[in-house]
Amino acid sequence: MLILEKIFQKAMNIEQKFKKKKVLFIGSESYDAPTIGVIEGLHTLGFEILVYKKLNINSWFCNTIIDSLDFIEDNIDFVLSNLHWGTRWSLYQKLTHKVPYILIDGDDRTHGDLLSNWVNKYVKYCKSYRLEPPNEIKDRIISPYRWMEKMGTYKPDKVFMSQKYNINKEEIYIPFGIHDQYLKYNEKRKYTDRLNDIINIPGTSQYYRGKLTNFLKNYKSTYKVKNERIYGSSIIYNEKINEYCNKDNNIHSWHRWNMNSEYFKELNNSKILISPPVDKYNAPGWDSKRPWEALASGCLLLFHKQSDFDNSQYPLQEICEEFGHENYNEMVNKCEFLLKNPDILERKREECYEKAMKYFTSVPIARYFLWNILK
């Protein structure tokens, strides 16, 4: 039995072992994909997500706002936080650690050895952002700048990490996963209805993304290759957070909740998406939004394997095709083999899609998360 299926079976109905079905979420003020996936799954499983005094960018769609933390630990299963700016670490001084403290490190920035653990990242953020602003700023839903609170004596009982490497021995791997909103735009097209054979959508000017884009520009083939950024004015807004998206100025990244219909149209129109090679010194790592958006749209995902990226606890290889880091010859050979054998491509694409839906949507990831807390 493959690893994902073993975990799936062990974590089935794990939510029933949590008595309160309530979580206190002391979260950052920055969009955090792995945290959102976990919260979506917990909410679907019947957990109530409590936040103190104001809604949070990562839980706005389901959170319950509370005005007091008195005796709160008698009524919750655990306290969840995530790592970036704006986390109210001072609220932990009102708690007594009666329940587990859980931390999600969803940081997707450069991971050198000095930034290999969450403590070092926290120290880096304290140097990058304003430290200890007045409470009037902390209490705003839309802050005018990014800020940090001093962490004090906070110490998590479990740490989940999305960009996990071999050196991160203690952390538990947690994938970004397929968010619920991605699935709304899956047109469920078959191989024959997809016009792009291969798609690569360049991002910001990072070294490996740029190399893949330039390689595909020079790659001569009989196949239709989409190798450019996708622009479009058709943004799918959620009316409930329109105000926050428009006022954000990219401080909180509320705009990342928006969905570009032209972007998803191209994913639905593509057979194979290539995820660029990365290494631990080049952010982001494997986990970024695009691979999951592509899987949710039914693309077959091909990615360059990082030798030191550690997802062994919840292996991605069961839903993707991989090749060696920066091995462009292997990449081309695999693409051409699949495109010359459409029956094999379609079978692999459907198998990977079915596994992605079974193991990497919000509910199974939330159950994997809960299983690790109990374990």
C-alpha cells in the first residue's frame, strides 16, 4: 500500500477524537496558503475557528470573532498560529498551555541554512518589519505597514512546514494543497479538448524560472507550447472581501484571494504543466500556488525534483511525474513520450487527478494535520 493511502486510512474520521471541535487561531496578517488549506478542511469537518477581536485574512470565510480569552482553553482543542508578520504572540501570555500549541511555517522565501528553521525566520522578520507598533495599528483589519510582536516565551508543541528540507528533522511536512476555490474553475476537459500540449507560466524574475522560460523559448518542437505570462482583466472577486482587496496595497496580500479567469482558462486548456527547477537557496520551493491550481484544473504536472526537499511524510510523487533537477533533456524526453502516446498521457493525467482529489484537497490534509497532532 502506498504511503498516502496508509495515511488516508489511519486518519479517517480522526476528527471524532477531538472533543471540543473548536480551535483558537492566532494567525499572521499575511496570506498563507498551507494555513488556509488546513482551516478550510477543519471548517468542513465541523471545527469552529475562533479569532480574537477581528477577522483574519486566512480564516475570514469561516472564523468566529470572540472578545475574551478568559477560560478559552477549557473550550478548545488546540491553539493554531502561522509564521509571518502580524501574529499576536502577546496573546499567548493570556493562556496557560493547557492545550497543544501548533505552528504552521508556510514561508516560501529563500531557505539558506541560516533560515532553515522557524525561529531564525522570525528573527529575520523582526529585522525586516516594524517592531511593536501601537495597539491602534495592531487592531486594524487593514494595516498601513507590516509589523512584528515580540514572541516572548511562546514554544510550539508541533511545527508543520511547507518548504521542508532534509535538515528540518523535527518539523512535519504540510503541503499547500488544493484550495476549495480552485475546484470551482475546473472545466473537466479531456485530453482531446486541451489545445496546449505544454504550459509554463513564468513568475517573478527568479533564476530557475527564468532558465526554464528561456529554454522553452529556444526549444524547437512540433508541439504547442504556451510559455508566457497570462494577463486578463477578468478577475473573479469575492464580494465579501472586495473592500479589503481594494484597500490592501499588497501589504497583507488580500488580492491573492482573487481569481483570474483567463489564467484558469489556460490551465484547463493545457495537457502538461511544467514546474520549474528550484533549490533551497531560491524561493519559492516546490510548494507554491501554481502546481496545485494546475492539478485542480486537470493538468498532468511535471516537476524538477529537488534533492534535498523532504516531502517523504506526505509524498507528492504519487500525483506527479518528476525528473532530475535542471535535467532538461529528461524533461523533453518525458514530454515527447507522453505526447506521442496520448493514451498513456490521458491515463496518467486521470490517475494523478484522482489521487490529488483524494489526498491533497482540504479535508484529507486537515485529517493528516489532526492525525499528526494526536500522534
